[in-house]
Amino acid sequence: MSVIENAYYSAANHGEFTLGDIGDLMLEDSATLRGCHLAYQDASPHNVVGPYARARFPRVCIGDDVVAQERLLREVLGIEEIALVIGASMGAQQAYEWAVRFPDRVRRAAPIAGTARTFEHDRIWVQTLVDTMRCDAAYADGWYRQSSDMSAALRRHAGLIALHFLSNDFWTACRWRTLGFSSSEDFIIGFLEAAFQPMDAGDLLSQAWKWQHADVSRHAGGKLAAALATITAKTFVMPISSDQVFPPEDCAADQALIPGSELRVIEDVYGHVSLFGVNPSFNEQLDAALTDLWAAI
């Protein structure tokens, strides 16, 4: 089975990167990615060949991500101790996985706009994204010929993102004007559709499954409190005040279970899209919190 050529995932769009060979990666969901390479800077359903290509790409979870990252750091780069693990959204879920899985090696953790376990409201919402993609006739059970075949589905995907990733205040106050758009439709097309159209549907579906099943409690027999209690890293949990994807109250519930942690809510009106860095105030608050975290130990 040939790979899908997609320029979106090239160095031209994401900057020059290096591929680290981490060997065979045994996944938690009973499959193995053989000859796995991890891309990093100083790989996905669309570009794998063989029996696990395309629609048969195995289910990769957040834990598999972190195992691959740890192996890259230790075996390829020779790094044993992590001064700071930081990530936003699903990256925050990776930060939690790092802090729980390797408590003796992570000194600081900064999960931004993400939770240690995916809440049910997110699981359900993500399923709408999955169903929207899979019900498109062009999907062909995952065997579409090229990424552009899924253009209509990716447009609908962007529309669903508009409902959940932006805050109510963003829409009612017409804050798209401050970003240089002439209408809400212009923003959806020029910002959200423009962001998702170049992507690959299979990659997004793989990511969606990973998001739905993120859960560090599996390290403690399904008990989230017990899992988070093992964290020894100085941790700042940083939700976004207007986020509907990972609401502050969900993040605060995690923070309350982490010894010595702090809750630092970032005030912003753009919801989860704040992570795109569209508001200078968001970046300033984030920098201030990270400066405090760095000085904490």
C-alpha cells in the first residue's frame, strides 16, 4: 500500500526536523510499530507502509507517545532527567503521563489547558468529529486515495471546532474583528478551515482516538487520585478561563489531587483557540507563570 503524500507534514510547513530511530515500539493496544522513527526539532497513518498502513494504522495512545519520547531522550539524545515537561491540550495530557509514569525523573510539570483523564463530555464531543469524518462517502472506510478527497469532511470538522474551541464571548462580541476578519463566516473559512484543510483525515482520527482514551489512572488501577498522588514534580496546572474543551473546573479537580501543586488560571476570552497565541495577554500570563514555576525549585 503506497503512502499518501501530504505537504502539510513537511519541513517546509513545520520547520526542519530530525528523525530519531527508536526501534520497534510495542503499543498499549496490542500492536507494534516496527522501525519507529520519532520526528523532533533542535510519524502517522498517512505515511506508514505495510500491513499497518492507512485504515489499519494501530491505535496509539498518550502513553505510547510518552514511551517513544522517553526512549528518544534517553537512547538517542542521552537525556535522563527532565527539568520541565510542558504541553498544551493533548500535550498537557502527555505532561501528566510523564509526571505519573516517571516521577523520579521529572522535576517540573506544566499541563496547559488539558486534563489528566479525558472527561466524558469531551469523549462524546470528539466522537462527533470522528463520525463526521467516517460518514463521508469519500472516506471509503479509510482507503481514500489522497488527503484532498476528504476536503468536504474537513470543512465540516472545522465547523464543529468553531462550536467548541471558541468561547461564547468570542462569537457574541464579534471578536473575530480584532483578528482581521470581516464576519464570523470569514473567520471560520479563513482561520479554522484554512488550518484543517491541509491535514490528513486519518491522522486526525488517530489523534481523536488518542484524545478520547487519555487516562493516567490506568497506572493506579483506574483510581485517578492514587495516580496523581504519585507526582513529585512541582506542578502548575494552567487552564484557560473561557475554555469549553478543558474547562477550568475540570483542570482544578486534577490539580487538587497533585501534592504541592498550584492552579494558575490564564484569563482569556478566546477559549481553547487561545493556544494559537492570538492574544498577547495570554502569552504574557503564560510566560509569567512559567517563570514562577522555574523559580519554585
